[in-house]
Amino acid sequence: MPSPISGIEVKPTVCFWCKAECGLLAHVKDGVLLTLEEDPAWPIKCYPPTAGCVRRKAAAEYLYHPGRINYPLKRVGARGEGRWQRIEWPDALDEIADKLDELRDRYGAETLGASGGTARTHDEYRARFFNLFGSPNLLGQERICFGPRSIMADAIIGMFPNYALTRDANCVLLLGAEPMVARPMVAAALLEAKKRGARLIVVDPCQTRSASMADLWLPLRPGTDSALLLGLIRVVVDEELYDKDFVERWCYGFDDLLERLQEYPLSRVSEITGLPAELIREAARMYAQNRPACCIEGEGLEHSYSSTQALHARWILAAICGNIDVKGGEIQMGPPGIVPTRDMELWDRLPKSQWQKMIGADRFRLSSYEAQIMLMRNITRVWGAPVNEMFHQCQCHTPSAYRAIITGQPYPLTALFTTHSNPMVTEIATRSVYEALKSPNLQLYVVIDFFMTPSAELADYVLPAATWLERPDIWAFSDYGSYIWAREAVVPHIVPGRYEHWRDYDIWRGLGIRLGQEADWPWETLEEVLDYRLAPLGYTLKTFPRVIVRPVVEKKYEKQGFATTTGKVELRSTVLEALGYDPLPKYLVPPESPQGDPELAREYPYILITGRRILYYYHAEWRQVESVRKHYPDPIVRVHPETARAEGIADGDWIWIETRRGRVRQKVQLFDKMDPKIISAEHGWWYPEMPGPEPSLHGVFESNINVCLSDDPDHCNPEMGSYPLRTALCRISKAEPVGASGFAGERR
């Protein structure tokens, strides 16, 4: 659409810098982005409002930042030395493909791995390339993010629900989630529900903004969520507050659940969680007696040793209270009618002989292809199409993959891609990641990204990626969503003489064609692919009405049943049972915790919670953008005033946070809304302004809390392999500010 200002075009678009998915109006002149403005006509509202988003205001600063990678780079010195030469795109893809072909011939296709980020790009085409290449080793953060919650929803109730209808709930139970910072759409819906009079229960060891406005705040001991949820279920059952008709007709395994609940009297749950029994009882009654109610889980559950157990119990609580597939509860939307993402991934093209080689799948079987076959068979039978991206639910075990690079076991992993992510900052156990990326066993390391990160500094090739502004897209929340949106590119991704940012589809297709996959990449452009995916709805990318809000139909199970093996909500899980696991939830003591290792707790007396979100940033991104960084220049660690006094620490001091694996430093903020034994640190910190070559690597060892965390498979959730980010034992001491005394790369 034209702008009143001559020569400026206004293009409707949808932001994808975080998960808010805000509708925006891009002001563009001669192919150059000027500003992004809030679109008042966009139907999906967020909180905080888009109008105040600092990232939106800094869009052009980010897009045309002098630190952007604009052309392919090839390493000419040692890894980490910071010596690069420009290489043309065809030459880079030729060289990378030749090396992949050589390594596949020598070690087998499984020798290739790829780590990814959080929906920065079209990972379905990365998965497509891998399935055709023959490798099962996609890795990344999905085991501590959307993967566990979607897998358990699919296993227990037959399909992950949608949270967009939270506004219709009469009670909302937040489980380790803080939508006021991390999920703007959910936050807007939650505030609307609260305005209507809905009750709010927040489960979190630290008081969040949501907890401060809650009717009940349950500050449980970190890592004990599964015990708390079993306690809530026990109260609901004992007091007969559950939906007896729904349980009788639509739940499988209720008698088995009753037997398991005998192990969790309220007195034991209170002892495990550190919460008063009456507070637990009050929360259970509030949830059960204010229907429809909605549970919203977050990384607080996924980041625990008992992640599978807690998520299982969370679905049991929702089900027995009759909150499944009802408006205001947990609505299952079903497939959106476009060509499914799974079909684009070609996940069925990977031979069984190869998917059985997925690193970690023999131990953490709930993330295996075997589990996926069971889940998708049920979903396709009931819903007519698969949902969710394979890479969300079926990844190799990331810590074990880095170990495989170092040790060569269970087989050599000699090639790795990192796409739109920064594993040196965002993956657990930074020193293990560093050792893997520096290992001579890693014969090819390729990074596809927007900026030079600590991870990219260690690559053999760095390929410049196109941002969401430079590529078209469609999105239906992993095919579970209550809406579908589509947009065209706002600005060109290639401007001769200025930059050549390739879309990831073009990169994977280019490599695929060079490696014999040409027949399976029939679309020359990403626009053609998206037209193909929209065709079942009768649209193309250009004719799509920007967003379609899907109608809500309640209680679909009455006609079709649930997409599980039994056709019912499985309180006793047949999927877990078939994989050789306990089919009912239980509480597992975290191996590294005051309860799991009392001797270690004497040396490291505090419980370290990591992963706290920052509104200005998105995980490890945006710290190089000056107008954003000035709002939040330093990493903040929250310390209770009582603890600070005992340690001789004041507000604003820098401190060392130390575990037996290493130490980093962050700046203290006194915070009394948590137990004095808790230290709450931020994640995602590196310093783009620091030198890129070693030993600095942009200060990756200075404040990056993942330096302090364990990648020991024995510390990971037994079924899923989720790694614990909320229960490590630590100690603290006063430190100088970052940059005051060299680099913090030493290990103590």
C-alpha cells in the first residue's frame, strides 16, 4: 500500500523476532526498511503492547548493523584465530558438499549433525535435507523447550492444545511459566481473563510479575513440580472434585492412578515441595472448582530432572477436571489444512537402519523415531494428518552428541551445522561444547547466522542468513495453532554490491542438489514451496488474507475419540509403557540437589536457577544492538538480601557464581521474593563488543551461566533426556566487574 510520504511503500507483515507474532506495517523506500510500526488492525493482541517493543523500534538498526555477516566466509587460520576470507556462494556450497560426500563415504551418513535455534527459520527444510542425506542427528534445545510438552500432550491427550483461548478460562494455573515476559500473546489473554474475574495460580520458586498479581503463589522447592502436581491431583480425587462422567467415559487407567496417588499423601508432598499442606489444598480446590480452567506450563517444567513426570501429571490434572477440548480449557484445534510440516520434512524417507542410530535414542527413547511412529500413527488415524515438526519432537540427545564429537563414541560425528543459533552460549555445559567445536575429530563445522557469534568464531565456513524480514513465511504454530498467517518478504535478501543473505531453503536445496537430492527439491524458490503448502486451502502466498483465525469446535472427542492408542485420555500411558518406562507419573529426586547430594550441598549451599527471561532480548540475541543494549547493559543475578548479608555482598556488586564445573560473574540485584537458598541467574549472556578471536570469543566464558551446568546424561530426565537447568548446587563470592581483570576463562 502507498504511504502519504512520497516514495515510501507500506507493507503489512508479521514479526518473528520472538514468539509474539505481532502484526506490523513495514515502511520501505527503494528496498530499504525505514521503520516497523504497529498495525492497529492486527487481530492477535500482545502484552506488553507492540507499540512499546524496543526490538521493533530497532529493526533497521539490527537489519543493517555493521556487524551483520553479508557474504560467505571461509576460515584461513586456525579455529578461533579470527582469520577469514570471502568466498562466493557457489564455491562455498561446492566445497561443503564435497566434504560432506567424503565424510559420508568414510563414516556413514550419521556422521553429520546440525544444531538449530528457536524458530528463527524454516527448520523443516533442514530436516528434509538430513532425512534425504541419511542422518538422524538433528540437535538443539527442543528437549528443554517445546519438545517435551508437545510429546507428552500427544502421548496423553492425543494432541497439543492451544493457549490462545486462555481469555475464556475461569482459572489459569501457570506452571513455571512467565507469559508477562516470555509469551506476549498468552499474557494479553491472561490479563483479559483476569479482568473477567478469572482466578490465577502461579507455581514458581521466585515471585514473577504474574505471581505478584496471582490469587495464589506457590513458591515450591526447585525441581519438585511433579510431586506438587501429584499432590494437587490427590486432593482433587480425595475430595471428589473431579469430573466423574468424563473420567468414566474418556479416561484410561484411573484405578492405576488411584493406586499411585497413595504414595503421595499431602504430608509427603508438603515435605518434598516445602509448601504448606493447606496452600496445596487451597490451590487444588481453586483449580477444580473454577471451570473451565487452563494450565500453562513453561520451561520451569521442561528444565527439570522430572520433566516427563511433571508434564504427565499436568495433563492428568487437566483431564480429570474435564478441561480438555473445551473453550477456556485446553482446546485441540487439529491440523490447519495446509500441507503438513511433516510432509515437507520427509521424515518417513529416513531408513529404519539409520534412525536407529540416532545418538541417545537407545537411552532416551521418548524422543526417538520409535516413539514418533506411535504418536503420529494415532494422530493421523484420528485427525487425518500429522502435526508438529519432527525436529521439535525427535532429536538426538544434544549433550551426548557433543560428547560423541570428542570421543568418537558411539561412532564418529565429524561434521556439524549450526543454523541460526549459538551453542557456545545457549547449549548446556559450555566447556563441553567448546571442546567439541575445537576437536580435530570435527572435520567440518558450518555456521549459518546473522552475526559473528562465539560459535561462528570456531567455524570452518560462516554463511550469511536472511532474517524474517528478507523471506516469506507461513505459520500455524507447528500445525497446532488457532490461526494461520502468511507474509511476503519485506525487503530483498540480496542487494548486489551490499550483501548476499541467503534463505535457508536455498542453502539446503543447494547442498541437496549437489549431493544427489535434486528430484526431491522440485521448487526453485521458497515462494513456490509456500504456494504449494497453501494450495489445499485454495490460496497462494499473494492471495492469502494475511491471517485466518480458525473456528473453535468443542468436545470433538465425542465424535472421534482421542488420538491415543486407547482412544481415551491415557492417565496410564501406553506409549511410555511400550517404550519400557513407568506408565504413571512419580517424583524423581534431582541427582544434583540438596536432597540428591547432601554432601555436595555442604560445599555448594545454594540452588542455582538459570534461564530467567529478559524482555529486551530474545535468548542470546540483540546484545550487539546499541539502542537495545543500553536498556539492559549487564547480566543480573538475583540474590536474597539475607544471603547477601551473610556473604558480604551489596546490591550492584559483581559476584562469582560457581559450581563444581566452573564459574562466571554477574551483577547482583537484591530480591526478597524467593527462598534465601536460591540464586537466580540470567542466561544468554555474551559480549559482542569483546574481541572475537580466542581467548575471548566475545567474552563467552565471562557471564554465560551454562558454563556452570552439567551435561552428564545421568543428570538428565530418564525418558526424554531433558537436562536440568534449575537445581544445580552453587556458591557465590565477590568479584570484579567483567573486563576489570582480563578474561574469566580459567576453571577453578
